[in-house]
Amino acid sequence: MGSAMASYDAAVKVILTHCREAALEYFLDLQVVESEILELPQETATLRRSDFPVRVRTEDGRVFVVLLEVQSRWERDLPLRLLEYDVRYRLKTGLSVLPAVLLLTPSGAVVERFEDGGLRYAFRVLSLAAMDAREVLRTGNPCLYPFIPLMKGGVEIFDEAERALADRLPAGRDRADLLTGMALLSGLISKELPKKLLNRRRELMMESAAYEMIKREGYEEGLQRGLERGIQQGIEQGMQQGMLEEAREMVLEALAERFGVIPDDLEKRILAMDSRRQLKELLRQALRVQSLEDFQEILT
């Protein structure tokens, strides 16, 4: 998903670095006594950066791994990817695994179970869009506030949540990181919300570790105004990439709905396309053609 996904991933990771126990308790209803972020083992070098493994110990004495997969939107092969990560961490740690997907934006065709022949695999999907923003605000826990813009009713209380976050935490890296994470995540749904937050809290946010993460991803390359422009460029790139990804998924879903399984080579060709205009035309054709062969002929 490229640099756009990396910015949202960086935002979530910097938030969870400070607040992982609060997030695990609220999102997964776990009573966490202690937690530790696991390093990626060498044999899992192919795992995506959105993979977030945490070893936890709960009040009832259980020790296991929470495997949290951060997704800006749903992808059809996600259950199998999650299963692969799950097995790798079970083998590496010898512990059981609680798999979950943190879904940042509303998506269609979401499932919490994968079945194929003798294979049965279940996992949790934590859809932020289905959660009540005001309920999260009422928890009084600023660790959760960066996620509010992506929740139901979150845009309406964005200013209130941002002020509460800034007021309830003392000056320092924690507050700077959470504000920066909030700005980045709000860019998934609006261009104006990050600008508003940057205008009010730019000096605070420049202290954030996420600032360095954004720079490493190249969002500030060639820019002269530091953090504000760096984040804004990342937001704009993310929105453009998101529209392309949505267009590709719409074509694939239309074909799958009409003709069933899509050949791998055809799916790869569609996923490699980077023209929204061409994808829009292909979507129209996907809804009209009589067969996959006709569609492939048009694509060729």
C-alpha cells in the first residue's frame, strides 16, 4: 500500500507505543497487567509494517500474544495474511495468539471468519467507524482520543477531543505524539481537520517522535515549512492512493460478484493499474460484459 499506508501505520504505532494497554483494554476488553511489544523475528522479515504483535499478561494469569493488524481499509486476502502471521508467532513464542484487525475506515465485505475445506480461522475486527466517539470521550482516557476522528460522530466532537487531549496530558513527548497521531489519522477522512490541528498545536507536535517517522517516510522531502507541510503532503498522497485502491477494489468486487473466482494474473494486472480514469472505465465494462474472457479481451 506504499507510503500512504505507512503514514497511517506510523500514526497508530506511535499511539500504541504510549497507550497500548489502554487500547487493548478498551478495544479487546482485556484486563492487562503488563505488556511488551515483540520484535519481528528474522524469519518473519516479509511481514508488513502494519503487523503489531504484543505479548500480554492479564489479571487472570494468562500470557499470550495479541496480534494486531492495522488496516486503512479491508483487503480480501487479509484473513490468510493474518493466519500466516498467527502461525509464525505461535511457532516463535510457543504462546497462543489473539488475532485482531484494527480497521481505520468503513469497508464492505468485512468478515471475522475464514473457511476453506478443512480450514477454519476466526479473528476479531475492530472497526473504528462502528464505535461511538462520544462514548470514547466519556472514558476520560486521552490515550484513546487520537482515534476519535475516525469513529461515529467523531468529526462533530473533533475540537472537543483535541482540547481534552491537550489539557489532560502534561507537556512532553506523550502529548506531542498523541496529537501528531490524531492529525495523521484524521487525514483519512478530511483535509481540513489536520490543518486545523496543525494550526493550533504545531509547536507541540514538532516534539513528536512521529515527526521523525514522517521524515523517514519522505513526506517532508523538498518542503520548507517543516512538520505542517510534511504531514499535509502525506495526507494528500494518502487520499490519492486511497482513491486508487478503492477503484481497484470496486473493479475486482464487481468481477467476483458476477463471475466468481478471478484468475491471479487478471487480479495482479488490475491491482497494478494507477489510472483512476482507466479503472472507472473498467468498472463500467465489468458490469456489462458477458464473461471474464470478454473482460480480459477489453483489458488487453
